[in-house]
Amino acid sequence: MLNRSKKDFHLPKHYRNLTLMKVLITGGDGMLGSNLVRILIGQNYDVSVFIHPSSKSTTLDGLNITKYYGCILQKDTIDKAVPGHDIIIHAAAATDVWPARSEKVRRINIEGTENIIASALENKIKRFIYIGSGWLWMQ
């Protein structure tokens, strides 16, 4: 898989003045999110990630991306990351299956998603892609 930075990616002359689509990926340091980051970089998207401040995010080391730190339960931190993006891919989730019906997991997966959606609507994001988790089946 290609892992070129935007400055190393050579576009034909007629494409050089096009504005890159700006994508924000929540949970960009997870297994799914970090692979999406690499795929989108390889397709010449301008990629940002929204990750929890406690994340070590070693899966993102050395990549040409913008990192925003915050918690999806704190809308003010989301509101700092969302403006200026064209697309949001919401891949952040708590995937713990035990204890069943955990309040913490419910808040992250439901209230956190509501916060991301609200910020996307307020900022007139062109496309919102939600990636669910297997947690739903535990409910």
C-alpha cells in the first residue's frame, strides 16, 4: 500500500489546483480507523483524526495528518476539530462487551455519537459516515 505524503504525490498538471477533500476520522487510532487513515492518505485526501487525549496513537506515527485531541463526550472539544472538514467518518466507539449494558459504554456510543452528529450539522459537513460496532448486538 502506498504511504506517500501529499508533497510526494505527483498529480497531473490539470489536477494540481484542485482543493483536497478534508476528512476527519474519529477513532483514527483504532484498528479500523488507522487503516482508513492510510487508505485515504494513499488516495490523496487531507486527513485529520480526532482521538482521546490518553491515546498513545503509535499506529499514526510518521503519517502526514493533523491530530485533534478530545473526548467525544465533551462537545466543546469536538467543536474545535470539526470546522473546515468536508467529510466526517465516525469510527470512535467503546467496544467493551463486559459488563453488559455498561453505562460508560452506552454514553460513549450513544451520547458521543450524538455530539459528533450535532457538530457535523452545525458546521454543515457535506458527508457523515457512521461506522457502528458490535456493541449494538449486546443491547
